[in-house]
Amino acid sequence: MKRLIITAAFAFSFLISCAGVSMKTPEGFALFDKEKNYKAVSADGIYLTGRIVKDKGSDRNSDLSTWESEVSRSLLSKGYTSVSKISMTGSAGDARYSEYEVIFNGESYAYAVFLSRNGNSLFIVESGGRKDRFSARRNDIVEAMKTAYIR
Amino acid sequence: MIYSKFAYRVILCCLFFGTSFYSPVLFAEERSDDAKVYSFTITVPDADEGMNALVSLARARKGVVIFYSPSRVEFRVPASGAESCIESIRSSGYVTDESTSASDVGEQSAVIRSQINVKKEYLSRLYALTEESDLGGTLTAEQEIEKAIAETDRLKSSLRTLERQKKFAQFTIYLSGPQFGQEKVYSRWPFVNALGIDNLVQEN
């Protein structure tokens, strides 16, 4: 019995350490499948990453709009301009998508943040790249973000 | 004797008035080979509007925005549109500080051009040497040719950078106003502070 408990504890801790965000990789993106966190990059320099940001602490249960406001407040103070904020339903349940614009290296860049949660864990998916290139892929990126979940 | 006194006076007058007439002209002269850097500090009633107006101004003048933050913007515009740009900046807010600096790009360009010419002559001599010398000599000459070509390319690249500087005027504008009490908002959650396009691009 004791051995069973120890084995179960090891298996559980292994599962926790392997937990990460997974999603459908949009067309034209190359997936870095050996990374702990989800990472994909397109040939024209659009980045897509996903990771768990809160799976412990009393604040993990804060509602999504609180996290969205916190993210927005921080980005706006760094010079980002808010373009859109959308509430949506993804594979994991309620989600918030917000998109920003910023001047980076002398060019206009688009930056998008997708926030959602699986159970008690909060996860985030970021995407960004040159604005003109991002715009061409926006729909695919949003659709991929909707499929994100914690594996 | 009279003539020598007259000549002496004429020389003195020329020396005195000549310098006083010519010196301001010399110092005030605007050289076309100068790379100009303008700096302004302006106070605006609305930070976001002021910054958006400046970015739009740079783009309308076919400029390139190099850096952008809530309190500072840096951009380059073609030198021909610099004057109208200055007027627009002055009218966009209350100017509290203004400065202009110019560096003589023409002189540096001339030095680099002469260095390129020297390298070209050296290269032609090395090529001639390869035709006349034996195998060992040819190999040594080829190594030297390789070095000289690399050096010439480096000089040409520096020359192009200087030419570009001459064609563009650079502006740095600092904004101040009632909304600038706090600049960056730091979150108590590190993951929020780490968000942004710079981290996204650099981490990958």
C-alpha cells in the first residue's frame, strides 16, 4: 500500500511537471515540439507562444476580466495602443482576447494576448509580429488560440 | 613714404574689417554636408494625443519612427522636410527646450573616399603582382587582396552610412505634461511585467 502511494505521488508530480499549454498550430507555423512551453513561429516572423502563468496561490481564482485589466494597464503604460478586446469561448471555457499596437524597432507591430483557464490554472497565449504580416494571419491565430488548453 | 603709410592702413583695415565681416558669415553658414540632430522638450495638455500627433507628423513627412514611448519619440525625416517638421513640432505644444547639433559629414566622407582610392590603387598593384610573381608570391598576394577587399567593403559601408545621415534629419522629442506623474506601471505579478513584443521576439 505504502509503495502504491509513493508511486502515485511520483506519477502525479511527473504529470504536474509535464503540464503545459497545447493548441492547434495554425497553417504556415513551425512548432518547436521539444520545448516545455508551446512555441510556434511562421516564416514571416509571427510568434505564437502559450504557457501556464498561475497554478497556485490564492489569486489564481481571480476572474479573467481582472487579469485582462492588469495586462492592459501594464501594456498601455509601456506605450502600447489598445486595438480590440473580445470575450470569447475557447476549448478551455471562457477566454479574453486583447490586441495592441506598438512601435518596435521603428516599425508598427501587432501584439495579441489570449487569457483563459483550465480548472484552477490560468494560462496565457501571446502572439505578435509586424502589423501587416500579423493582420494577414490574424484569423488563423485567433482560431488557434481558441483551441488552447492545458494538457 | 606716403604710399607705404597708405598701404599699411589699407592692410590694417582689411585685417580688422575682413575678419569681422567674414567671421559671422563663416560661422553662420549652413553646410549641406551637415548631419542634423534636433532635440525638443515640449509640454502638452494630453500625452496620448501629443504623442500620436508627433508619430503621424513623422509618417506624413515620409519619416521613420526609431523609438516610441509615452514620454519620448525619436524619428528621422528626409532633410528637405526638416524645416516644416520643426514648425509643426513648435506648434504642437509649449516648447520648453530646444537644441540643434550638426556634424560635418562631408569631411568624414572625403577622408573615407580618399582611403577607398588608396585601397583601390593598392589592390591594382597587388593584382599586377600576382601576374608577375611565382606560386608562393601569388598566394601571399591573394591573401593581401582578400584583406584589402574586406577593408574596402568596410569603408564603403561607412561611407553609405554617412551619406544616409546627410540625407536625413534626426529628431528626438521629450514630452512632458500633467499626465506624466507616473510612467511605467509595474504589476505585482511578474508574468504581467514580462509581457510585450520585445520579450516575445527575443525569447524565441
